[in-house]
Amino acid sequence: MTFTGFTKKDFSTFQLTGLDERMAAIQDRIQPKFKQLGGELTDDLSALLGEEMFLHIARHARRKVNPPNDTWLAIANNKRGYKQHPHFQVGLFDDHVFIWLAFIYELPGKQTIAETFLKNQKTLKKIVPPEYVVSLDHLKKDAQTWADLDLEQSLQRFRDVKKAEFLIGLHISSEDPILEDGDAFYAIVKETFKTLIPVYKLAYQ
């Protein structure tokens, strides 16, 4: 079975009330698509990076009352987990898909990574296209375009604030018909990740 894209029904999952109901819909509608999409992306990233990468699908295991507002797959170079490592993500909120290279607050080396990025701002500006977006908090929907971002200030915050994060990539509206074309969407995700691989590698220097 191949990945066929995301539909309006997938996005309507986040309109369901109650933890059990929404989690059942995530598991039934979205996670099988994550397995299809993520399996191919993991193989591609392993080949592009020259190291074994591993697929992780969000389980939302810590949630006991409030249903998740988004869900995602993550690809990292660690089999046991992804949150403590730079990783690639594809996920859904109710109104858009996000495609990220993610550095989140659990990352133990985030101060070192932030310093590396601060020293290499010119390089980052050459790598990242101006239409890409940046999130400083993965729990929030909003993001700034790369062109409008105060990069130095954002990276200083990422370095100095314990809960600060840095995620770079793309948002695609749930209304965009390309999401229902599995091959076309896959090509966008692969190209986004390929574009961001130099940033990923820079983080490990």
C-alpha cells in the first residue's frame, strides 16, 4: 500500500472531542499514512545522510485528559527515541501540514548547537530559502517566514531559554490540493529535507 496523501477527513480528526475518540481517529486515519510516508522517507534520508535513520510515530502517551491538537512522524538517527536528537518531522494540525527539521527543548546539546548556528548565520542564510518558515515552539501553530526572522535573536533565545526551540521547514495549508496527491506531496517533503540536510549536518559539527 502506497501513501495517497492527506484528506479533509484526516484534518477533521482534530474536531473530535474527547481524548479516546480523537486518539482512535489518529490511530485509524493518520498513523497508517505516517507508516507509509515515513517508511519511504526514512529510507531516503538514510541514503542521503549515509547513516541509518529510524522512524518514530508520536504516541501521545503522556496525555491523560486533553486530546492532542496535532500529531506527527519523526525520523532520527537513534532507534530508541527522537526528542533528544535533531530530527525531521511531518505532521498535521487541523489547518495545515508541517514539514520540519526540528531542534526541540529536550535536546541536551541545544546550547552548543545554538552557538554553532550563531557563528554560522551567513551559511544558514545561504542554505535556507526565504519562503521557509520557523517555529520557536512546536506546540504553537504560528511560524515566521525565514525572510522576516530575526535570526540572531531567535538563536540567542534558543540557546538561553530552557523551553525555547528551533524548527525550520514548510507549512502547507489543509486547503492545498497538493496534499491529496501522495506523489506530489512526497516530492515536496523529500526536497525540503534535502534542502535542510546541510543545517542538520552543521548541528553535528
